[in-house]
Amino acid sequence: MPETPHFEALAGRIVRTRDAGEPLLNSIASELRRVWNARGAADRVKLHDELNNAIGATVEALRRLERAIKYLDR
């Protein structure tokens, strides 16, 4: 599983200038984190639905799987 991206570095590459200033870089990095986290949440919901539909997983099994995914996403 890929590691969490270095959002400040990505923001710096997007801006590609030192004149942009720290506030702009932080703002871009914050938005990139928001998108990354939203994608992770959407992935968990999709996984939950797919497992529930495909194998009729129990609620407890899904909770354990979600905890494992959250642990890996840290």
C-alpha cells in the first residue's frame, strides 16, 4: 500500500515558485489532504457496501475490517 503523500512537497511542485509564500503552500497542502481523506472515506464506504452485498458479512466482521483499514491508512 502506498504511503501517504508528502502534501507540502506536492503543493510546492504545483506552485513551482518560492515567491508563492508559506500560506499558499499550506492552503494547497490542506486541500490535497482533504481530497486524500475524502477518497479514503469513500473507499471504506464502497468496501463496506461491496462486502455486505457480496458475502453478507456480519457487522462485527466489517467493524474489524474497517479498524484494520484505518490502521493501515495512518
